[in-house]
Amino acid sequence: MFDLTGKIALVSGGAKGIGKGIVIALKNSGAHVIIADIDDVAGNKTKNELGVDFMHLDVTHQTACEKVVDDVVKAHGKLDILCSNTGIFPQATIKEMTEADWDKMHTVNLKGMFFLVKAALRVMEKQKQGRVIITSSITGAITGYPGWSHYGASKAGQLGFMRSAALEYARHGITINAVMPGNILTEGLQAQGEAYLNQMKASIPTHTLGEPEDIGYAAAFFASNEAKYITGQTIIVDGGQILPESPEALL
């Protein structure tokens, strides 16, 4: 099951963190994976480490997204899977947040997703098949956290886009779904500090943080033939974080 042999997959933000976990899972399932990332150093490092391809991409430029997709098709003849994973999550309280803070978050997380997904759908519609997987978050659509109102808004916005997009493209053999990670132990999460990590572990029923490959496995499922009848849906991968009604439920 979940055999992706012969499939061509593009993973944005795949150089490190959750994106790298997605790359690993897709590659282990047999897909030929291309990383698209703005970080050339990390991208080339992961390319050499995993034996995948790497292309530079700044998702905030629509023409750059179109070119990357076109280059993938030119090199491989098709694009079967897009994992739109690029995202940022700097913190800012509403009181201190500026218009620039808000715009940057939405430009990368929401508009960047739109640019890349739109470019991929143009190709997939001609192919009459394709899989689009968006990395969203439990933050915004289900939970909140002080300092991430702009992040939560961008991630909830991705899900609103996904549901309507799934309706528009279902007739073309294309599925569009999303993975909603909880707290995954990435470089970005580690940068929040030990106190934050311990606080998060205490709030999760498993008392552990997720690994990037945990998100990758969910993405591989959505990309598989076994998931062909699933579209416009989400999978929450959070160790049960959203389940407790109160701290007492974790005892």
C-alpha cells in the first residue's frame, strides 16, 4: 500500500523541518521527489543527504512558482503530487503586530500557497490526475496560541481555500487535502526554547512531540491511489493534543 513508484512529487519548503519529513516519506514510498525551497544551503544539503532533486523557489513570486512547475514537467513529463508546505511562524501579539507583520505572514503562508497550487493545478488539469496536499495546522482552525493570531488566520485560510478548490477540480481527477500538524519537533519549534517544548509536551496526551516523518506519512497517504476517493478533507496529526477538555483529563 501507498506505493508511489513512478510518481513525480514536488515539495515546497522541503529542505528541513516538516517539509524534510514529507520528502523522506514520499521518497521511501517510491516517488521521485523534488525539493523547492528558498534556503539554498539547506536545500542542497538535504538533496545530497537523501538523493533527491533541489530547485530554488521563493513562493511569494507567482512567476517563480509557475517556472518551477514548468521546469519539473519539462524534466519529468508530468507532476503527480504537490505538497505545498512552505510556511513561517514568527510570533507577535496583536498589540505589537504591525501591518508589515500581518502582510508578510499571509504573503508567505497563504498567497504563496495559492501561487504554487494554482501553477500545479494548471498542469494536473491537463493530465486529468493529480494530488495536492497542503500543510496547514491545528492552530487557527481549531486551537489558538497568544502571539500567533496572524499565523492562525493564515492556516485557517488555507483550509477555506482547500475546500472550494477541491470542488472545482474533483471532476478532473485531482484531489486536494490538508494535513494539520500539532507540535512537531523541528528546528523552528526548538527555537521556541526548552520551556515552550516542555509546556507543549505536558499538554499532549502522549507527552511527546511529533516527528517530521509523522506528517510525511499522512501526506504519503493522501498522495496514494488508496486515497483516490478522498478530497477536501483534513488529517490531524497531533498526538491527541486537541482532545482534552481540561488539564485534569491528562492525568
